[in-house]
Amino acid sequence: MMGGGILRAHGDARRSMLATLYGGGVNAVLDPILIFGLGLDLTGAALASVAARVVIGAAALIPILRHHGGLPRPDPKGMLADIRPLVTIGFPSILTQFATPVGQAIVTRSMAQYGLEAVAGMAIVGRLMPVSFAVIFALSGAVGPILGQNFGARNFDRVRAGFNAALLFAAVVSVIVACVLFVLRAPIADLFAATGLTRNLVYLFCGPLALLFFFNGVLFVSNAAFNNLGHPFYSTWMNWGRNTVAMVPLVWLGAVLFGAPGVLIGQALAGVLFGGIAWVLARRVMDGSAPEVEKDRFDREGRLLSLMNLRK
């Protein structure tokens, strides 16, 4: 994640995205081999995840060393000077990211009661998701600096336009990817040798649930807006709300009504709910930021004019 952030800071968003794609590809290949081929079940899924993380880390760091001058020696004085602004954004960001594994643990625990086929199906869906929607995962990292730069330039119309363009882009990508997954759902399931309940879960993701991923895109873009418009804790609230407040009851209700498929449905609906909430909150932040910043600018200009008059 640090390597991906450094690559984006260098303007190398393509290699940052490729690191995620490589990891997803490794996971997609190793999961069926280790889970089904070698019969390692959950241990195989865990080993595949570890391998994918190693690949992602290497793919993110190697381009920095090869193409961007490597990593400089840390300067304690500089680090102390930068620690306050870093903590201001970093602490809520840590809390925000911590919500995702908590939500995944809730979903995994709920799915485990339906046996290894259900867990295998969830594992396949979990590996297909970052590969299929890698562009949307990368979108939040790409749109954040655009929103922040225009906000810093006091160009609030372009902040709103950038936010809306990102949502439109996420919608178009979601529809295209969902259509491709739907058409290829049988070959995808065959690629993983998925049968029975495992196959049903893969088909469910490659159908309506893929379309609902748009709302995750809305949440990603809204979180980028919160972080770059001075409200990083809003991202924390949205992620924790999605992964706990919404996830627990919706996953439980989905499991009661539909069994294992209901767990995935509940997870998707949690994204829909908080994606909508985040969109409304982001619009309020953007609408409220302009007058506040303009007032600050007016106050600064007023004080400057007063000083000029005093000198005269």
C-alpha cells in the first residue's frame, strides 16, 4: 500500500494499479490449485492470499527502485516536522482501513456455517473482485489529488465536476464489467472447477452483485473527497458503518432468508446503503466547503487591506 501511494505520488498510477492486478491474478491461479487440486481447503486459501500479498508488495516496490530513484534515507528532523500533518490524515485513515478486515471477518464467519463449498465460493468471489474492478479500486487514488488540487485553487465548480465525473466513470465501468462477467460466468466457474453451491455463488457475483459494486465505487470516491477536503474522519465513519452497523444485520438477515447466497447479498446491500449515505454526505461537504473557504479568503484579504491602509 505504501509502494502504491508512492507510485501515485510520482504520477505512475498505471504501475500502482498493475501491482493490484498481479496480486489478484496470483490469487486467482493459486486458489483452485491449493484449495481443490491439493485439497488444502481453508489452508490453501490462506497460502494463496499470502503469496498474492508478497507479489503485490514486490510489484509496488520494484518500480520505485528501478524508475523513480529508490527510497531516500529517512531524515529524523524532517520526519518530526511532518509528523503532525501525517497523523492528522493518517490516524483516521488507519481506522478506515481497519474496518475492511472486520467486515470480511463477519462475512467469513457467516459463510463458514454452510461448509467448505460456500467458503470456496466466497474465496473465488473475493479474488475475482479486485481483478474485475481494479479500475474502480484505483479510482479513489486517482481522483483524490484532482479534487484536492482544485479545492486548494478555490475552484469549487471543478471539485464538483471532478466528483461527478468520477461517479459517472464508476457507473460506466461497473455496467461494462458486470455485462462481461455475466456473459463469461460459465467459463469463469469452469476455470475454478466450481460445482454445486460454489458455482451458484460465482454465478450470483457474475450477475446482479457485480452491478451493485457501483455503490462501492461511490463509497471509494466519496472517501477520497472526504480525505482531500479536510474531513478524513467521515471516511472512517462510512467504512465502519458499512462493515459493522450495516453488515451485521444485513448479512444475518440475508443468511436467514437465502442461506449462503444471502450472505453475499447482505454484504452487497451494506455497500449500497453506505454508498448512498456517503454520496449525500460528500455533496454536503462540497456545498459547505465553498462558502467557508471564501469567507476565510475574504477575512484574509480584509486584514491585508487594513494593514495597507495603516501603512498609508
